[in-house]
Amino acid sequence: MRSSGVLDCYKIVCAFRLLIIFVYFGVLDSATYARKTLGEFSLNSRGVLASPKSLLSKPVRTQASSANVSNIKLCDQFLGLDAGVKIANCIADLPPTGGIADARGLLGNQTISAQLSITKANVTLLLGSTVFTLDAPLSITSTNVNIIGVGRSGTIFNYTGSATAIDLSGATRITLDGFRLQKPLGVARIGIGATSSSISQGNYIFRNMEVVGGNGNGFTKCLVFGNGGNGASEISMYDVEIHPAARTVPNIGISIESNQSVNLNLHSVSVTDGYVGIDNSAQPAHQGTFNVYGGNFGRNALADVRLATNDAVPVNIYGAYTEGSDRFMVSAGPDSGSGRPVTIDGLLISSIVNADRAAIVWRGGGPLTVRNSTFGSESRDTGFKVNFNSGSNGRLILEANSFGNGATDTPWTIGRLDELITRGNRYHTGTAWDSIPDQPRVRVSRAESVSVPNAVALPLSWSTEDFDVESFHDLSTNPTRLTIPNGRRGLYQITAVVLWDSAAYGARSASIRKNGIVISEVAGQSPALMPLSQVVTTVDNALAGDYYEVYVSQTTGASIAIAGGSAKSFFSVVRLGN
């Protein structure tokens, strides 16, 4: 009995000693530290609880450092019927200034059955290797909130609801990092969205994430930002993979629906297997910038990128890759002359599935610049092209692009366009690469002679095209004309040479007419029975659609022939520059 009483006294002393140590070193506010430290204590040879050297060797904590630890809470230590309740209670226990809610202790399969709302500012929620069944939305309505998982293969949300899975409406300065959001069964309207009018002046960062679906399951719109605001929002994504539920209307990967200044910056973002990959056509008045750096696109039924045409802000796409989509980029809405400037640099298009093979169909005013890009390959019959049709003021610039097997020496289709500039492009003939001429030019001639009646101004018809870069001439429709192609306004050198056969003494003349009006003429007389060669040339500023013709006349009293042959009589137009 006595020895038992001594032992009880020892226990009381040890417990009191432990309490003093905890208070002295300020560790009562950290459940993790307490659990770890208790495991390091042991009984000595007299049965007394001994203090570990690791604890005694730790520096004494100040009051300030103890207060910092109070900003870190362990969610698995809080009561709750499921993970959602524990996390909510954990966040509620943080001080008003915010802190870290560490839920990495909630492992395995967990459930969030009721809506989890984060209304406190300056909160970081840490998640572990956990599969969460998300039965209700996760809502953030405060500022400076971070949700950080261990990676998209480790932290997974399986959403079972039908509304927006993660709602950022009203939230600003948000970071989502390191998790996967998916809907294995059924369809939800929005995966992650900031859809209220209060998204203005928000900064959103998405990193190392997936928002995925497929086979009819998933999200109709994976990420949505819209409905106005009063200031600029910045949306940045890094290493994000997005797959909508299906390749049918209205499945969209990223939808920008704000008519305010929303700046979108995508770095190594993949958007595939939807109807549209990235879309801002819902708000034609959207004023934000649009930048894409790398990333994969493909198998989008309508287009990888669909843009409104009447914005003034620039779009820049660098180093993207696409395969199996209907188009890479299309413009939404009618033809526009006030369209946004678009630059596409370093695009690699492996395959396009539409029948006309137009990888880019653009109706905005532009300018649209495509450079350092590859449309197909030398081994694949692709023949992709750029289809441009502008209301007015449109400009298409093509620089250092490669158009694969099946292309032509003019791999573009021009509707309405003010200016086309090409530099250093090439195409594959089927056997080898060949350069695409940068300078529009044409030279036509006649293989046979033509009789010119006396005292009649006759337009010469040209039956042979010596060369025709960009289709100035048509052998069947208006064969007398050389017409400036769409987009090729500029300064031109126009030259005509005619060789008159020998005839009686009399006057001969040759003139160049622009749209039916004489702009240059030569006239002269030849000695009787002698041929006469006449050269008429001029330099002229031309617009697309302007046409030039050569008229000849003579007053010898009888018909005279103009000699045939490319070296004797010909007509040429060469573009000199802008």
C-alpha cells in the first residue's frame, strides 16, 4: 500500500511537471506538437516520467511565436459528421485575420455533404491525398483565399450536384492549386465559376489542376467568368487540363462572359473534347486581353478558340498545338471592320477535320498575324489554309509559315480584305518544300496575233499566263483585265508592250486604262511597210478590285495585226510595296 501511494505521488508530480513544461514552452495551442511530444516522454529507472532531450533543447518560444501558431488549425481535430463540417468548424476557429486550415489529416475517402462556404478572408485550406465526394457546392465569397491540394492525381473532388461545383462569385484574389474536379456521373452546369456582377477587380490563379469530364458526364462549362463588374479582373492559369462533358452544344472549356475588362493569361493549358475550347463570344463588348502561352487543344467540335470580332483589345497565342478539331480559331458574329488585333505565333496544327480545311476562319477587321506556324506536314495530305473575310480595314499578315502537303502556292482564301502581307512562307508540293512568292505579280501574253480595225480603240485579250502570283488574271472571265487581288492594295508598276506588223504609213497608239480611264499612253507613226514596237509603262497606287487593260488603235486606213508571242506583245503588273 505504501509503495502504491508513492507511485501515485510520482504520477501527480510527473503530470504537474509536464503541465509546467507545456505552459513554459507555450505548446498548449498546438495539438500536433502536443501529440508528438507526448510520444517522446518515457519512464526512467525509478518510474518517473522523464523529459525528452529534444524538448529541452528547443528554444524558448516567445509570446509572438505562440500567437502565430494559433493561426494554424488542424481540421481533423475538429468535430463534425463529415469532412465538410470539420473543415467549416476549423475555418470558423481561425482568428478574424485568417490563417491556415490544415485538412491534410483527412485522408482516404471523405464526404462534403452540405455546402461549404468560405466567408472569412485570408484563409489557406490545405488538402491531402484525399478523394472528396462533393455533394453540394464549395462557395468562396471573401478575399485572399487559397485552396491547395497535393496534386491533381492526389486530391480529387467527385461532384454529385448539378449547380456550380466551386462558386467564386463575389470572391477576389483566389488561388486554386493542385487538385482535380470531376463529375463521374451526370452533367453539372458549371465546374468552377465566378458568375455574379461582383467579380470585378478579382485576381484568380489556377495551377496544376484538372476540370474533367467526358462520355456525356461532367460539366457543360468547365470554367466560367462573367456578368460584368466595375474594374479589371486577372485570370491566370498554369498547367491546367480541361475537358467538358461532351463535344456537343453548349459544352465549353473556358467561357469568358464578362463585358468588362477580364484579362486572361493561359500557360500550358490544355482544352480538349468540347464543342468550343475557349469562348468569349457571349459578350461582344468584352474589353480584356487574351494571351495563350503553349498548351494543347484538339477534338473540339466547332473550334479550339472562338472570339468576338468587335473588341479592340489584342489576342496573342504563342506555341499552341491542336489536332482533330474542326477549326483552330473562328470569329463569332457577323463580319466586322473594327475587330481586335490577333497574333498567332508558333502554332502547330496536326489535323483539321472540316471539309474546306480552313484552320482559321476570321471575319474581324484585324489585323490577323500568323507567323512561325506549321499547318500540317510534308507527309500528310492536309492543305490547311486561312480564310479571311473582313467588313473593312482588314489586314492579314502571314510570315514564315509552313503549309503541308496538299496546300497550294496561295494557301489562303480571301473574302474582303484591305491588305495582305506575306513574307517567307512555304508550302509542300507533295515531293518537296517550295517557297511562296512574297511579291504579287502577273505577266500575260498572246500566243496568236490579233487584227486591229482602222480607227477603233480595241482592248487586247490575253490568252497566255506567263506567271500569275495571286490570281490577277482569268482566262475566261474578263480576259482583257489584270485585277488587283483582295488585300493587295499598294504601289504597282504597270507595263505593256505591243508589236505592230508592217503596214502602210499611219498613226498607232497604245494606252493603259485603269477602271476604264486612260492613265498612260504612247503614240507614234511608222514608216510605210515597217513594224513598230510600242512600250507604255506607269506607276500607280491601286486598291483591291482596281483593274487595268491595254487598248490599241491605228489610223492607217486598213486593219493591222498585233504580233503574237510572249516576247513580242505582253502585259505585266508588279507590286512594288505599300
